[in-house]
Amino acid sequence: MPAASASSPSPPRAASRASTRASLKEAGLNVVVGNWRGIVGAPDMSAEGRTMWLDRFAKMHDSAAWKDILVKQGWEDAYLAGDDFVAFLNDEKTRIGEILKEAGLTK
């Protein structure tokens, strides 16, 4: 599964938010949720297709244009590809599930 990802650091609490609404941290949940994006291939993608896309995303990630946009947008480089991205998704699913349970939002 190919993926390209960048995330932006959590900004300070926005002054425009209603003061009656607590952030997750203010509600007692010590959690940070990143704003990442990913590209996922079809489950039946061929090995050749997977390799092609992984190579294309690796080339994009290594480009000067990618490095420039990271700086311009103030993004952190969170690029993961292939099995590393799959592991990240599995870890996030577990982590977010635990947070939702702790918050009483799911069983």
C-alpha cells in the first residue's frame, strides 16, 4: 500500500472557539491527533503495480519540490510507504480505539 503523508503541528488553541467547549487535553485526555493524509492502493493491486506506485511516491518524496512545499506550508515530513504505512494504520486504529473507549465514546 503506497502512501504519501505530511502533517502540520498542532496549532495553539484558537481564540475564536467557544470558551464553553473543552479541548481533548482540557477534558483530561492526554492525546494529540495528527492531521495526516494517505493514499491507499486497491486490495487486488498486482505486485508490479504496487512497486510502481511505491517508486513514484519515493521519487516524489525525495524531490526538491516536496521539500519546498513542506517548508512553505509548515508541514512535518511524516512520509511512510508500503509496510511501514500499513503498520502505522494498524497502530493508529488501536490507539484511537483506546482513546475513544477512555472517553466513553465507544465500547
